[in-house]
Amino acid sequence: MPLDITESNGLWSATHAKGRCGGPRKEAIKDDIISEFWCSIDIVPDYLIHSKNARVYHKAGQSIFEGEGTYPTGQTLRQISRYAANAMRVTWDISWPKATAPKDAVQIGNATLNGKWNKLLALKRDGTLDEIGLTSTTTIAWQENPPLALVFEREDGTQVEFSYGFDLWRWDFGLGLTNTTPLRVTVSEDSVQILRQVSDPSVAPSEKEEAPTPQPREYRFMATLAWASPEMEQYTLRAKSQGESTPVSFDDSGLLLNGLPEGTRRFAIDLSPLPYTCLESDALLSRMKRFIRQLASYSAEGSVVFSGFSPATCTEGSHCTKRHATLHWDHQALLSFAAWAKNCLGDGWQLDFQFPAPLAKLPSLKYISLPNGFIYNE
């Protein structure tokens, strides 16, 4: 039984299955661009395991899928996918039992793209962008420090983005075992396969050695899937064609809205004066949410454009509830904030951000101003 999710303007749709704990098994814009999105343990994909409690519901302007399944070897996989605008933010929790050694690779967030894809953009951890031409014989393997995001592009302008979540340190650690190839892309004539590994016991132990086992605990991994088509242009920020925005300053109390010309409805907020720029910081996130609540109280309609900051890697451990330096990036926090802000402001408002290149080339950021796509204030 399918669990369908369709964006309110008909720009895209996703299909999960009632009997599966993961997915989507299909993602479509004009046609099916993704035929599978899955995890696997010991080469067993999540769509072949016993699953329960799969459901789709709407909350806070987003569509949410939840599913849970158990592997024959005892691992439990739970997935939560949050759909808003043109992106899916996904969280996987794997409960690993005691004394259970993986016999083969453990992969999280694999995907198969349908059709011919001619270009790949790879956003590296230093913020630079590599552009790679794709042919039917292309194979690319990253053995360490995989890119933050991969963007695949077709000749008709359709794009699909695969981004790591904020938890880069978790992906780098994986299950604490050997991981020779954390990311691999294989291109054929009519498809592209993306494999993301968190464990690859490629060197088998001898008969006298015990197979290495992960610590028995819960492992969490996060990622983002986004997509874009040229048709999305018409739904981007209407304020871009409505004239100049009024710069608004702020202090520790919030936005300084008093004294603005009567009828001001278009606002520009430059965050560059702030001493911190990582949105995983509670201080920055709280400040930006305060700005949004002020604007929602100020008017029932308008537009706001944020500038002066952009997603980047950060090592401040307190952002991840750690006492030591911990590698993360705030791309997913930005998408989460944007979905929350659009729901808080309501459909009378337009929200956008100004990003420098190459970040502006990521579909998730290029079209961040799209409506969430589901009912506001549910």
C-alpha cells in the first residue's frame, strides 16, 4: 500500500510504502528521478526486512514519514523524514545489539537515480565546489573526507542533491570499524547509484581472530535529499520583483522596528555583525527565531531576506553537546529553521536568504524560499 506525499502546487511527489521502514521508493518531479532510497546491513536492504508502524502525517507545515523495521540479525532501524519546500531532512537511528558483527557493508542513505545524468557538483568541506562531467563509465570513490554535498544534473536542468546532515563526526566515525570507502558514485547508461557506507569489513579476520563488533548502542545518522527543476523558478521569492527591502538593525532585545516608515512590509536583515555564524548555536538560533516572531506580530504579510551568513563547517563542540572540538555543519539547521519560520509567519510572508557561490548552486538553498508545500499552522 503506497504512502504518497504530494507538494501542494504539484511540483513534486514522493512515495513510501506501508510495509517499509525507509524510502522513499520513488521521488518524482516531471518523471521518476529516484527509484530507490534505502539503507542496508549485510547487503540486506531495508525494503526486505520486517517493518511496522509506517505512517505519513502533516505537522507544522511539513509532511513527515516515520517507519521502523528489524533485521534478521537483530538490528532495529528507525527512519524519520521531514518534507518541506523541495527537500527531505532524514534521521536514521540504528539500535545495534550485543555481540553482533556485520558480515558485510553497512550502508545508510543509498540511492538510485533514473535516467542519464551528465554533470556532478561536489561541495567539498573547505567550501569549494568541484564540477565533474559524467559518462556511462564514471566511478568515483571517496576514501576519506567525502564532500558535504553532491548535486547531480541532467541536460534538462533537473537536479538532485545528496547532503550530509549536521553530524559529520558521526559519519566519519561510522560504527567504529573499518570503512574503506564511505562514499561511492557509479554511473551507467541509464542510472546513477550512490552508496554511503558507515562500515565496510573488507579485511576478513583469520579463523583465530574474532570478528570486530560495534559497541551495542544506538547510532544516529542524518542527511538531506533535495531536488529542483526549472519550473520551480516561478515559485521563488515574489519580493525579488516587488522593489527594495528596508534594512532593519537589531540589538540584544531583537529587531528595532520602531521608527520604520509606515506601511513597511519588506525587510532585509544582515547578520554579519554577529560574532557567531553557526546556526547549530543555540544563541544564534534563538535570536533568529525571536526576529521571526517579531515580524509575525508586526504584520500579517510581508517579506524578509537574511544575508551575512551561510552554512559552513564548524568545530565548536558545545553546538553538538560535546566538551571537545566536534566537526559539524549547519546546512540542515538552516533548512529546519526556514521550514519553522515559514510556518510561523504564515502564507502571507515570503522568506529568503542570500548565499554566496558556490552554496547558491545547491538546490536546497537555491529554492529555500519555496513554500513548505503543506498546510500552515496545522
